[in-house]
Amino acid sequence: MYDEQPPVPRLLAIDDSVLIHRLLKARLHHERIEIHNASSGEDGLAMARQLDPDVILLDVAMPGMDGFDVLSRLKSDPGLHDIPVIFLSGSADTADKVRALEMGAIDFITKPFEIIELKARVRSALRVSSLIKLLARRAQVDGLTGLWNRAYFDNRLSQEVAEAERHNRPLALFMLDIDHFKELNDTQGHPFGDFVLEQISLMLESNRENDIACRYGGEEFAVIMPTTTADEARTVAERLRRAIREKSWRDHPDLRLTVSIGIADLSMCATPSGDELLPLADRALYTAKKSGRDCVVLADPDQHDPPIRLSA
């Protein structure tokens, strides 16, 4: 996994000049970069939303929507806001440079440009893009377990529900809670409790390649399971529950840890959404806790009472 090559960065050039597109393709040919072209501001915005490029080269003077209009729309779109933009202009007007930088462009190149300078500035912009993505990823990763965190889970669940509905595919969700975790922390100490969280996270992450494992909070985890029904998820969850129960723990050979798991899928929802799927799985989890723990429970769509929260 760690030997895989990182994805090739994508550059989007938005310029009405065919000559500029040909020049960029010829002169950046040997760079490790994937070049895409748009000849108008409108097309450029559409391609930016489709491609999610790593850097945008944006011409100032274009018919219709000019570069400043495009830049304004890029920076007002949450999905495009962080893409580094390098302005290209045939004018060396200081006012244009200041305006572009104040609007959020990270660089400004005057035409005709030296290709060596362009390469250096593009490479610099790609480093900025890489850093932005790294920081964004870290903001969505749980610091202890390395799994996705609650904020990421909330966004990803909505996306996966939409995808499942669009393509008429099943989607399951299971919630997992470590039984008696507070007691474990009290008797064995928090460092060992953290070690348990890390080990269970590794088991969740390596369980199935396409599942999205997240730390929901405390000793509770959530796993989004694309193209999976509740019955299929129950098979996976049972296998995981048994593996955790049978696991030997370092320095604690007599310890037998158990988990409770609740499962729901989109077929159980009246109006499929993450806002409906999550409470169903949550209620199933706390039914499992109330039923004696160390078990897997499928959600009952007809049960509308709030879950009874038991101590871990």
C-alpha cells in the first residue's frame, strides 16, 4: 500500500487563447502533471467542479466572464475555494495584480512568460495544494486511532446515501460500542484503554476494503458499508464480534473484551437519508447493550423510542 505512486496532479488552464493551451501542453510535457483546458470562464467553472484540479491557471482578459468573475465564483464555492489559482495576464498593471491577490489568487504571471518561471510557479502552487489537502485530511482524522473522525463521518454518510439512492444500491451502517469500557479504563488504566481503541480500530480498518470506518466518539465506532444489505452487514459484524472476543491482549492474557453492534440499512428507512439511517443503527446498538451486550442486533424500523443509554 505504501509503495503506490501518489496520484498525478491536475492542472486546469482557463484561457480563451488556443495558442496558450498548445504552449502549456508542449512546454509542460515532461512535468508530472495532467493538463486540462477550458476556453471560457463558464466552461472553466464547470470543469473545475468536475475535475477538482490541484492548481488553476486563469487568464484575466476573456470574453464574457473574465478572470476576476471566475475567481470570485471559485472563491465563493466551498468545494473549489481552496484550489490555488495563478493569474495570467498580458498586462503588468499593478492594480490588476493587487486586485487578483486580494481576491485570493496565490500568484500572478505576466504574458509572455518564461517557461522556466512558469514551471517554478506551478510547482510552488502544487506544494501549496498538497499542504492544504494534508491539513484538511488531518482535520478529519482521529488523532488516537487514525480512523476518520465524527465530522468526516457526518459528511461521508450523506454522500454515500446520495450515491446509493442515485444508483439504486444498498447501503448499511453499523455502530459498535466496546462493552464496559469505563470499567476497563478504571481497572487497567487509560493507557491500556487507548491501546484497546487502537487495536479495535486496526481490526475495523482492515475488515473490508470498501467500508468506511470512523471513530464516532469515545469507545463508539461507526462503519459505513456501501453496496451492502443489513443481512450482509450482520455476517461481517458477527465475524468481527467473535474476533474481538477471542483476541488475546498484551499483558492481560485473561481479559476477554466484547463489543455490541447495531445495524441498519437504507431499506429500513421511510425516506432514505443519513438523518434517518443513523438513529436506526443507534437504536439497534443500544438494544444490543440492553439485551446483555456481546451481540449484534438489526434495527427494527417500527421502533421509534429513543435508545436507552447504558454505561459502557
